[in-house]
Amino acid sequence: MEIIVKNEARRDFLKVSGSAAGGLALAFYLPAARMAQAADGGSPNAWVKIAADNTVTIMVARSEMGQGVYTSMPMLIAEELEVDVNAIKVEFAPPAEVYINSLLGGQLTGGSTAVRDAWEKLRKAGASARMMLVAAAADNWGVDASKCSAANGMIKGPGGKKATYGSVAAKASTMEVPKEVPLKPASQFKVVGNTKQKRLDTAMKVRGTAGFGIDTRIPGMKYAAVAMAPMMGGSLISYDDTRAKNMPGVHSVVQYSRGVAVVAKDYWTAKKAVALLDPQWDAGPNADLDMTSLWSKMEDASNSAGAVFRESGDADQGLAQAANMITAEYRLPFQSHSPLEPQNTFAHVTADKALIITPTQFQQLVPHVVAGATGLKPEQVEVQTTFLGGGFGRRVEVDYAIDAAEISKASGEPVMMIWSREDDMTHDSYRPGGIFKFTAGVDAKGKLTALKFKSTSPSISSRLFPSIVKDGIDPFAVEGIDNFPYLADAGMNFSYVMHDTGVQVGYWRGVSHNLNAVALECFIDELATNAGADPIQYRIDMLDMGSTKHAWSGLSAGVPVGARMKNVLEELRKKANFGKKMPAGKGQGIAVMEGYNSIVGIVAEVSVDESMDVVVDKVTTVVDGGTLIHPDQALAQVQGSINFGQGAGMFSEITVKNGIVQQDNFDSYRAVRINETPRVMDTHFIKSDGAPGGLGEPATAVIVPAIANAIHAAIGKRVRTFPALPENVAAG
């Protein structure tokens, strides 16, 4: 029996069904347009399943790439379901409408949305299941459900009656779905916020039993190594497979849309054979692309009018009437995602079916693109998601899954395709580089009165999701400054110039927060210096305390962004002892940002030597991230973001020559090394009962200007061209 209930008040939908094993399956559905599809035979998969043997299985519909959703999402259900989160089974969800991320509109992991989307949805799923189980037990006992209680997978009733969840699960699937689902107040949380909760995937990762994409093993499968055009937009002209196809262990050499692949008994054999193919390439339209011409053309584009995305008052008049004008231009580089697990996918394509096993952030898209590449229908494509060895936005794209499907179809084999590190780094969809210009008018005391801002960079969405680009504005290109938290009384004018450089760009951890917010917080620091003001107090004095403008959704406990930011800055001043006397060559730098409904403030302390080498000595961070589901993982998220952002701000840069990416491994594309991480990381969270904010991305953006501003405090030089390599520091 299946029951579907619609609740207009919360625009969520509940589906409950009895399983073949006599258990209970429960799920929430989203927009009404999807409800009819679900009712007409949509996926029966659910958020929580309770079997007759009392096994509780919780489906995780977001990709686990280290950020902890494998633990935090089950914690939300377990809190209301009243089960031990450490005793449950966890499975990755297949593509299905029920698993749509309502903040992004697809079954997609990104934008620091996983927990924010799940916060009410999964707790309601757990609470509804518990209420139905209790109702079933009460009905069996002939008592009122209000006389019964649930705890630790058991239901207790009057007179010492007891029943396991599993024993009443089948009956519960026939019970009326509760119309009102009261949720626990924060004061009653036992699972959410548990500081001692361990990650549910740690043990299997330590033991080597966690299934990452690259670990996939299927009986009879072969391995594929690939050769792809080294030039951006290049294509295959010819290859010579004479030697490769005669190597022992090689099964076939096949051409596919992006290049040529060798299918062999193991990856090393395939990789050695690929090196013998002598492929010839057509360089394509970017044969002459290099960084000098790229930046020159971007500078030319930055002089055009651009599309205005935020405006108030008359900025031009305000500038004309200002006591002084201050200008600055910042340049940020192209950067690679470079997850430690390179791109890979297992594909087995037959005449009527395809099995795809892949580390992806976008499960919903895979059946459609594989169908398009193989001639199958999307419903003939089965997708299984694995653990991801890093994602950072790279695995929102599914090009590598298409490659594997094409190679499997061409070879007639079940194939595990693996890219080398060099393949991965030189065929990335890179974080956009950009030029960011500010012109500020200030009064005689240095207070900001008028501001013009213009960013020039490639648009990611115009390639991947063109329908969201409106009137020349890509919303993912202006975040990090469209929610500008400061006041400029005379007027503001913010514009964006969409400029295609020929470099393929993609969503990268924090997207344009790590462009716009970096430039903004560096420039605000310049204004504070010009005013002779304390950088923290200068920011506080400029905050718009009444603004409720927000880039995503909801405000923590209803508090305006400006008030939350002031609270973070004041706490940060105390925790970092900001303004303390520093020795020569050492300095403190501050930066703050709202993003993903979290406020992150960072003070970096650095040392700069005579050769302009920078060492980050200490990082103090204060975060208002709302309710923390898994505090230990929240801490890890923030600290990991700081390490990731430090590398982006100090070392990492992708450059192009003759259309070819020049960095192909971590010797030439530098990440932060262990000895370069901050010697002290002091992280504090503001206590809050507000809705959770995202924590996987914002600190990545904030650490960069904090370091740059600390460099200025240490030696008086402004970093305006990133990364902060010695030559760029010296030029400041």
C-alpha cells in the first residue's frame, strides 16, 4: 500500500510505502510538478528504510567528498527517529526525483547546500517515521499513541509493553501519515551538535574498505588509459596503434570523441600502450593562446560598460563630490581543482543498458549525458555513486563519465577508465581568472561615500547552465559582492563584464566568492589604511546594520547580516588580540565575508623576509554558521578550507602557452605543503540556534585577503596580483 500526502504550507511531499521485505520506506518529495511523476511510478527509494529485522538504512543523497555528509545527514534523521546513528546503515542514493536539492534545483552537491537543504527535510522524515511506528505499535496494543514513547529503536507502551521498530514497520507503512510533524527544540537535541560523534566513514577509510571510484572492481572489467589533445579545443587527426595493439595484455585501441584510448588488462599496461600511439592533433582555435594576449584582451574588455547588477543613488555624482578618490585593480589567476583522486569512471555499455559507477557531484545529469553519448534512453542508464576523493566543483561536470561510456561502447568491454594526474590537471574546467576594479569616493576623514566596482571574467554558467544568465549577469559570477554589507551613502554602481578568454572554466570551491570577496576585502583594507583607521573598527563603522539582502536563503535566527558580521568582528578582535604590537617583518591582516548564510572572519598573522617569501604563522577564525550539526566536522571543514584557500592565495596558478596548460602536476601547480600550513589555527564558532549555514566554502575565500592584508601590515606592500608569490609581493 502507498500513501501520498501533499502539505501546501511547507511545499514538501511525503511518500510512504511498504517494502517487499515487510518494512517501512519514507521520503519527502519537493515541487508539485514532480509529485505527479512520483505518483505515476517514480522512484520508491526513500530517505529512511526500516526492515523487519530492525535494520535502519538511511540514504545519503549528497556526494561524500570529505565534507562529512555521510555522517551529518544521517544525524539529522537519527535525531528525530530516535535511533543510534552509529548502528545504522548508510547508502548513497541513486538518481531520483525525491533526492532533488531544493536550493539548487537538481540532485547536485555544491554551493555549501547539503545540510542547509536537509535541515528540516530530513528531520521531518525522521519524525514522521517515528510517529507512524509509534502509531502502529499503539494500534497493536489497543492504546492511545500518546501513551507510548520511542527511544533507541524501541517503542514502549503502558504496562511494560515493548516493540522494536522492525516488528511494526510493515504495519506502520499502512498508517495515516501525520499532517503535523513537530520537531524537537534545540534544547532536546541528543545527536545534533554532539561534540563526541565520530564520522561514520572513518573506520572504512582507515581500513581501505571505502569504495572510491578509482577502487571499483567488477568481474571481467578492463582498464582504459587515454590520450587527449593537449591544446584547449584541439582534436585528434591520427594515431598509430601498430605497437600498442600488439603489447601483451592490450585488448583494443579505440577512438572516442575526445581522443584515443587503450583498453587493457590493467591500468599500467594501458598507460604504457597509450605512450606508443604517436597521436597527431589539430591545435584548434586556441593554438596561439598565451597569458600575455589573454590578460591584454581581458583588460580591454574591462574598459567596456558591463552589466549593472547592483546600484543605489548616483555613484558618479558621489565620486565627483568626494573629498578624495581611491582606485585599485586586482588580478586573480586561473586555478585547477586538482582533487587527489583524478577523474575516473567504470562503464559497461550494452545494447540495452549502461551501468555507470562514478564519483560524481551531479547524479541526476549522468543518465542523460550517457544516454546521449550511447544512443540509450536515460531510464536504461543505472548510476551508482562512490565516495569522492575530492571534488571542489570539478565533479559537478560529468565529461569523464561520457568518455568512459564511449570507450566501453566502442570496445565492447566493461571498462574502468582512469585519467592520469597530468590528464586531470591539463583537462580541467578551471576557476576563472579575472580583473577587479574599484573606484571609491571618501570624505575628509576617509569614510566611504561612493563606490564603483567592475569585475571582468569568464562566465561558468553561460556554458553549463545558460538559462540562469539574464541580461548579461551570471549570478554565480557576482556572488561575494552582490551582498555588499557596507554603506556608501552617496551611491554605488557594481557591474560585470562577461568575457570569454578561450580557457574552459568551471565551478570551483566558493565560485566567485573567492574572486569578488578577495578583491573587496583587500580594497576595504586599503580604505582603512587611507583613513588611518583600525581595519576592524573601520569595517564595523561602515556596516549596514539594517540590511537583510542575502545571497542565498534565510538569516540566522532572523538577525540581519550586518549585525551578525559586527558580532563576528568584535569577537575576532578579542580572540586574535588584533592590533597588538608586532615585530618588524610581521603583521596581522583581517578579512570578513558573508556567504552561504555563514559569516566568516579571519585574522592572519604572517612573517615576510627580505626575499619576499611569506610564512603564515597563525590564523584566528570566528564563524557564525548557525546550528552546527557535527561540530568536529565543522571545525575540519573550516580548517581544510583555510589550507585550500592558502594555497590558492599564495602559490597556485594555471597558465597557458600555445593553447596548452603549462602545469601538469603538483611540482608545477603548488598546493600548500604540510610545513607551510599555519603553525597555529585557532577557530571559534558563535553559539547559535539559527538554521545551519554552509561551511565547506566561505573560509577558502576569506583567508586570501586576510593574508594579503597581513603582508601589507608587515612590510607596507599591497598584493594586487595573485598568487602572492615573491615577485607579486615585491611589485606591491
